[in-house]
Amino acid sequence: LTKLPPESVRKGGPNPISNPALATILEKAKELDVPKDIVERNMKKASEKGQEDYIEKFYEVYGYGGVGFVVEVLTDKLNRAVAAVTSAVKDCGGKMATAGSVMFRFRHARTVSVKVSDANKDQLLELALDAGAEDVIEPSDEEGNSEEYHSERYYKLVSPPENYSAILSKPRDEGISFELDSGFELIPNNRVEVDDEAMELNKELMSRLLELDDVDAVYTDQKRSLALNR
């Protein structure tokens, strides 16, 4: 959600009254308790004059327990951005990675999110197969039970970019409510299981990165081991 407002503003303008997509995103951010200052900061940055001068850049990071991070940056000053990212990573005990050493763990894709309460797994698997989706990602159990996550949980249909329109038509035809993505996102090819200690340290690192003005999104391939949580 830290990435959604600026992308929506750039496409439809900063006024939620005339930009229904932005209005939906802001309502969702409010429901999920996304800090208001982060949302407003990103909207302001997206609507500033000279936005076309901003550069998108990806930085790769090693976290704890073999976990990888990809930090998506939108900035008008690359030197400032890389200095801030590097400082945050160092302070949290992570390590900057060379280009390509983490990115290969992810793939670019488009996604459609469907609430668990709106469809069952078998129904979505059949729908995804018919539509040519790559995968159906289930919400992890530990996230659903954690006090740090809200009760709303989603299946995510993963689509190659060229097949996204076909994927969208299927839940629409079946009368299943769904949510669009904001554009391309990075989906991990595999998840890395970590223990509780590494999980907390990586969460601290991610939070620190998301606080940076130039950071739009942070992707990770982390997965908590359920066996270690019981």
C-alpha cells in the first residue's frame, strides 16, 4: 500500500473525488492502519511538479537467515537514495548485495487478489487453470493468526503480464469480488523459512526501509517456519 498511492496519483491525479482508484486505495490503507504520514508523503511526492524527473531504481539486500530483499526506489537524487538505503541496511545488520544476486529469486508478474471469504481454494484453482494463471498464492496461516495482521486475508492469482486481461475476466464472469494490483510487482520464486529471531530482525529492517522518503516498496522472499512457531 505504500506503493499504491503514488502510482494511482500519477495515473489519475491527487483528488480522490475524481480518481476513484485512489479513493479505494486510501480507504483500504485506512482499514489496514497504514500510517497516514506515509500515505500523504507518497501522494505529495507523486503530485509534485517535475515528477517526470524521478528515476525508478532497485537495490538488492541480504537480510537474516538467508532472506533476500529488493528495495524499489523512486527518486530525483540517486546518490541520496542509495546513501539512505545503505545506511538503513547497515544499521539493521543487513548487507547490500550486488546487482542480480537477489533479483533472480523473484519474477515480475501481475496479480489479482480475492478475499478468502469470497471464494474457496478449489474454485480459484479451477478458475486460474482456465484463465492461464501461473499460480494461486494462499495466505500464510501465521499471518492470519498474528496480532500484527488484520483478519482480512487474500488469495493472490499470479498472472504473466500479457495474460492479465484474461485473468481479470474470469472472476468477473463468476461474480467473484476482486482487487487489482497497481502494476508490476515482484513475486518470490521460493520462500525462505526463518526462525522467530530472524523474522523479527528482518521485519525491523523492512520497517526501517519503508520509512525512507525515496522508497516505494520492499519485496522479500521470507517465510516463517510454522513448526518453529508452535
